[in-house]
Amino acid sequence: MSERRNKLPDRVQRALEEIASDDLSGAAEILRRAADLFAMLDSQTPQETIDSLSIALALAQPRMSPLIRLANEVMKSSHDAAARFVEEAARGAGAAAKHAANLIDEDARVLTHSRSSTVIEAFAQARRAGKSFSIVATESRPMFEGRTLAEALIKQDVPVTVIIDAAAAVAIEEVDLVLVGADAITPVSVINKVGTRMIALAARDKGVRVFSVCDTSKFICEDCLAPEREHPAAELWPDAPAEVCITNNYFESTPLALFTGIVTEHAILSSNQAAQRADEVSIDGRLVEALRGECEIK
């Protein structure tokens, strides 16, 4: 472990390792825990330690753009910026959910993929507005986020049907709308759960509207995201023969042009508008270098 990261208090280091190993929680949940890390630091904490934690936090989940954006804000300001960033992101997600809820028509059938807390909130707001609609949710292998999403929806009295991921393209023929979340929005693509591109392509072919729903903390420059790390092969095939090569990717990039729009807290953006917003994001060079593996964190 690096010298810089060793300077972190033990309880901060343990919490950081828990964030790094978390493959189930969404950005909203992890952001709150990230803010708690900085709250563990006192007012006398050296800036070097604050920067160390910021970089280590970004490296803990190097494909999660809000975490990188939070780390960037702390490095520009102070560790108090973490709590403010999380509060703004939460307000933004709520506003984005409200815009997305307005897209759901009465008696609509909506397809979603993976589990986005912002998309779930959009369904909840539409239900509270008295709308009657139903959801088709993919099971979202290999972590099966579709199951937890379905459990959340039935508690809100929203009818839900869970399908296997490979059936999503067929299900498009029976839905009116596709709403998915986003792990990141770059100037060229939406990064989300693997399978999103297949769904977006099928939606385009059938003329079904497809939107990504997120607050603008998900917007980030293309060079600021690290390559996806390897995930355990056993999640796909426990005890697989040694001769079999297994690739287990959680995420993929889907071109912005395949989306009808990107639903944010401010408005529904076109693909060109979203690309411009993402291109305007500036990230500290030290973070970019660390994320791209161009320097060793010491």
C-alpha cells in the first residue's frame, strides 16, 4: 500500500476499503459514505492528507463519475466541500427524477435496466402523482440488481415484471418508454450497466423513446475515467474449466446519439447539449493522472 494512503487514519482507511469493494451500491449511496470519510477528518488535517484521501477515493471506484467530481471539489476547496457536493447531487437527482416522472404517461409500460436510485425515485414520484403504469425490469446479471429494484417497486404498489437480460430487445416491442440511469455521461457516451447499448439500439429500431436519467454530477470528461477493472469470473461461472476464458464486465459505453435525451435536474438535454456539458467539466490534473495510471500515488 502506498506511503500517502498509509497516512490516513485507520478508521478512514477501513471505510475507504469498504467503498472500494462495494459492487452493489449506487452512486447516491456511495457518495453519502464518501462524505462521511471527510467528516472523520478534523480541522487541523493537513491538505496533503486531504488530497491523499481525495485521490484514494477516486481510485476506489474509478468508473463512478460523481465520486471523482466530489474528490475534485474537495481538492479545489476543503474537506467541508464533500458534504455540500453530496447535498447538491441529492437535490439534483430529485429534480431529475421529477422531470423523468413527467415522461411517464397514464397506463404506460416502462422498461428499465439495472438499478438506479434516481429512476426508482422517478417511478415513485409518478406513482404519488396518481399515475397508473407498469415496469419491465431486466434481472441485470451478474449481480441481479433487477431483483432489488423489483422489491422496491412493489413496496410502492407499482406492478413490475422481471425478465432475463437477453429478452430486453424483444420486450421493447411491448413498452412505451425506456428509462435507465447512468454511471457517467461523457462527451460521447452514456456509461451504464452492460446491456444498455443493446436496449438503446432496439429502442431506436422500434421508435421507442429512451432516456438516461441523472443529475449533472454524473457528467465528466472522457479522459477522466479509468478503464474498467476485472470482476471475478466466478460471478459468471463458478468452478469453470481452467481452459475457458471468462470476461465479466459490469459497464459499457452507449453513444449519446442513441438516446432521445438525457434527463437532468435542469432540463432534458439533447445528445449535443449533454456532450457540451460533459466537455466543460474540468478535473484536477493529479486526479486524471492517477485515474489513467500515468503516475504512482505516493
